[in-house]
Amino acid sequence: MECQVCEKTAVISTSNGTFCSEHFKDNFERTTLDTIKKYNLIREGEVIGVANSGGKDSLSLLYIISKHFSKTNRIISITIDEGIKGYRDKTIETMKKYCSEWGVKYKIYSYKDFAGLGMDSIVKVQKGIPCAACGVLRRHLLNAGALESGVNKLCTAHNMDDEAESVLMNVFQNDFEKLVRSGPVSGISSNDGFIPRVKPFIFISEKETMLFSILNGIEALHTACPYSGFGFRGIMARRVKQLETKIPGSKKRLVKAAIRIRVLGSGSTAGRLVKCLMCGSPTPEDVCEACRIKERLSGVIET
Ligand code: SF4
Ligand SMILES: [Zn+2]
Ligand SMILES: [Zn+2]
């Protein structure tokens, strides 16, 4: 199999074509920059936060954002420390190494500082699937951290697989409110308390991000969180992979369908938010889910 641009041996076949390593890297960066331009994800002069777990996806994103926007924008890496020993502590070390190499300032916000406990303790006292509470706390702290850091846009490394899974989850859970908040710019962009989250990798697959990080020599931990794979997202992730194998192009069509739904639902009242009575964050209820979790955990002693 030959690269479609030069005659070298191809290393990957993507929905954009078949490429050697050099032309794959070019195409990957171009697809990312085209998405940023088409959906107006970054404007000159804005302070750009990059949600950075220290994994391959977010490091690949930080690499591209710092390479192409550091002259026109201030860039801050924002990491959430969930308190997962043997996993997040290691990826935080990797995050620090690359931030220093690429000259990017970083900030870390932890569950322990916010709720008094990290995930390793929360899983012992909280019933249910770990990811449910973890996801709520991470989104809350990312937004709060971005606000505190003066960020105008928060880039996340959500790829096409993640987005397709989310679309299916929202459809099966009949959660139209979340569905109309998805797409390349997620959340409510016109709310003072909410920093818009933008997804430059929304048209790039997980396989491509993995290869991009390897080809650029980004040495990220490839092990998964010990609490991952449970619950609805794990089921949807397997379904999305099966769908893509049987009907190639399904992931991209799901992502594009969500973008159309967002446009069609833009006049609806679904997804309207009010200020949390306790922390002031945008929430559909009087008190946001992160404050409810914090309340439930208050008084629990870490073991
Ligand atoms: S896999 Fe679940 S528990 Fe682990 S970091 Fe992600 S959301 Fe949290
Ligand atoms: Zn080539
Ligand atoms: Zn709150």
C-alpha cells in the first residue's frame, strides 16, 4: 500500500486517505486546523486552556495548539487530579515533562482540594459506577479552573470515537438537553459562568491520535484508568467500534448528525441553565451535581 501523496510505504489508511508517516502527520495537523477554522474554535488573542490529562490525546492536542497558536494566543494547560494512585500521578509527571519541553504554563486542580477526597477514596464510600461521579467532578473543576485562569476557550482532546459514543449515549438515555449541547463547541457558549469547551479533534479517530503521538515521539502512558470500562460508556464504546467495522463511516456520520441536531435545536429551551445556588456554576437544577457530590462526601474521612 502506497502513500497517496508520495510513493513511500503507507502506515495508515484513514477516512481522509492513505498516508506515509510524514504525510499522515501533515494531514492530521491540517484536519485539526481546518476544524478550528471552520467552527471558529480559536480566535486570535484569546486565552486558550488545554485540558491536559497527560495522556496521548491531550498531549497531541497541546503539541499542535502550542506549535500553531503560541505566537497569537496565551496558552495554559489545565490538569485535573482525580486522586488515582498508580495512574493519574504518573500521567501528571508526563504532563509536567511536556509542558516544560514546549514552554507551556500548567495548573492542576484536585478532587481532594474540592471535595476533600480523591477517587481512590470516593469509590469506597460512593455507590454506583465510579465514572458517573468522576465525570461530574472533572467537568466542574475544568470549568472552575478555566474561569480562575482567565481562559476564553477550553480545548479538549475529545476525538471522533468519544463524540460518537456520547451521541449514542444521549440518544439511548433520551437526553435531548445534552445532545443539543454537543458538537465542536460544547455546552452553552453564551453563559458568563461557563467557559466554552471546544473539540479540535472531533473529526479525528482514536487510532489516528494514537499513531500521531507515537510518530511525534510523545511518550505517554498507554494503560487505562483502573476504574474504566464499567457502565454505559463502555457498552457504547464497543457498539461504536462494531458499527464502524460493519458500516465504515458510521462514527463520522454520528458526529455530523449531532452537529445538525445542535443547529436545529438552537432555538429550543432544552439545555438552558441557571446559576448553582452554592457555587454559582451553570446548572439545569438549583444546585449543581458537583456540589451535591461534595455535600454527600462532607464529613467522610479519607482512609
Ligand atoms: S475512567 Fe472513569 S474513574 Fe477513571 S478517570 Fe475516567 S471518568 Fe474517572
Ligand atoms: Zn507520503
Ligand atoms: Zn455548584
